[in-house]
Amino acid sequence: MMANEAAPCPCDIGDKMDYGGRGKEVQIEHINAYLTKPSVKTEKAVIVIQDIFGWRLPNTRYMTDMLAQNGYMAICPDFFVGKDPWNPTNDWSTFQEWLKDKQPTKINKEADVVLKYLKEQCNVTKSAVIGFCWGGVATHHLILHYPELKAGVSVYGIIRDSEHRYNLHSPTLFIFGENDSVIPLDQVTTLQKKLQESCSVDFNVKIFPGQTHGFVHRKREDVNPKDKPFIEEARTDLLNWLKKYV
């Protein structure tokens, strides 16, 4: 489950960007994806996993392009496989029903297709994954099941209901906001404690003071000057983690 009972993922869409993107949409077997290539050839790729607002959200494409500008082949597949993303005008009481056929832990078929495409069509030898919100949960899932992924960055998303959720296969950075109404801080401290006890790979659980759910990709730094240092620090941390392990 993505949300606690008291507040079923009250994700605010935040500052939606008027952003067109530098990449292109491609079809990979049964799914569409947004693909951005760096200016120089690379064998390194990052899979970007969308939040509940879908693979076409301009903010997520902005983050995908940011990765490409930092030298990675960056791909944001439609992990909802054509099904409608959550709409900000939807009634939150219908969220769990909407989520039923879009479980972030049921994405292996799509992950397999994307990894195969990157290897065979793009000559990628090293892949990592990052995800936001719903995609943060999906990232945590993939790092538990795909040892071939060199690193993961889960941005405000954790798996809460699997007994094996601390057995990470690859170095993983978890980014959280201190004032996230979707992920209470006690869950974050539990994650950190359990990883320290049982995780055999490198990990980092980082909490950003005063920040809310979605701050890394849904807040525009130019509109939120007081949050700008935290937004920029989190994005730098994300890039440094990938640089270290991919």
C-alpha cells in the first residue's frame, strides 16, 4: 500500500512545469517510453519511474532530461501501460480503487522489457533506477529483485509490507521530506534502523528539513526560494549517488 489509512496518498501535483522536453517518445514492445540521450555516447542508463501523475508529467520529463544532461541515457517508461494516471481533480476517496491495477510492485514485466531494450538496442552495460512517489516504491521493489541494477534512488517512496524489504541488492539512496504527510517519519527511522541491521550493501536514508512530499521534482526552485537549497541539494545527492555507483 502506498498510503497510510489516515491519509490515502494526499499528493498535491505541486508546481506543474510548462516544459516540453528534450527527448522523444518511443514504443518498446507493449509500452511507450520517453527517452532522452546525452550529447556524448554512453553505456550507462537510468530508468526513471513516474509518480501517480504518469510518465507524461512535465516535471518528471524535466528530471529525465536532467539525467541525460549529466551523461546518462535516461528513459521514463509508462509503467501504467496506457491506463490513465491519477488526475488532480479526482476524488481522493477513489484513490485505492484507482491503485488496484497499478501496483508499484507488479512491474517486472515492464522492467524486463525496458532492460532488454537498453541492452540490445542502446548498447547499455550499466543501468540504475530512480523513482518518485509511486515510482519510489517501484524503485525499492526493483532493487530488491534485480541485482543487475547498479544503484537505486527512491525519492519519497518505500515498501512497507514485505518481510524482505531490507534485503537490497544494490546501493540505494532514500530521499524523504521531514513534513511528508504520506510517509510519517517513524516509518523512515524504522527503515534506517532495519537497513543498518540487515542490509549488506551501501545505503543512505536522508531526510530534508521542512520539506513535503514531492519537493524534489514537483516544486519549482524559482517559485519556492526558501525550498530552493533543499531541492538543489537533493538533486545533487541523487546525481552523486549515481556517479558513485554506475
